[in-house]
Amino acid sequence: MKEVGISRLRPNEVKERLDRGDSLIAVDVRKKSVYVRGHIPGALCLPITDLDDELDDLPARKSFIFY
């Protein structure tokens, strides 16, 4: 199992980090039907129901924002 650190960020903090070019991968955990209606540009679509099965396939040593 991968070691993880979890922090909560407010939406404005996420925007600031993305705007300044921090190396973050945004992961939208909503259903694909909701994702297609609007999401953070460049965000991956990984519904929460699939998250457990797909988590190990995400790149190691990266910072993620799950929303």
C-alpha cells in the first residue's frame, strides 16, 4: 500500500495552486455524466465507485486533488 498524506483545501486554495502551475493532478470523483457537464480543465474522471480499483494505477509520487 502506498503511503499518503491527506490535506483539505478550500476551492480558492486549489485555484491558486493550479493557477501558479503547481504539479497537481485533479481527479473528479463524480459520475461521468456529471463530469461531462463541467469539470476542472485537464481533470481525470475517476468515479468514486471505481476509485478503490483504480487508485494503484495513478502515478506514484504525484500530488492529487480529489473533488
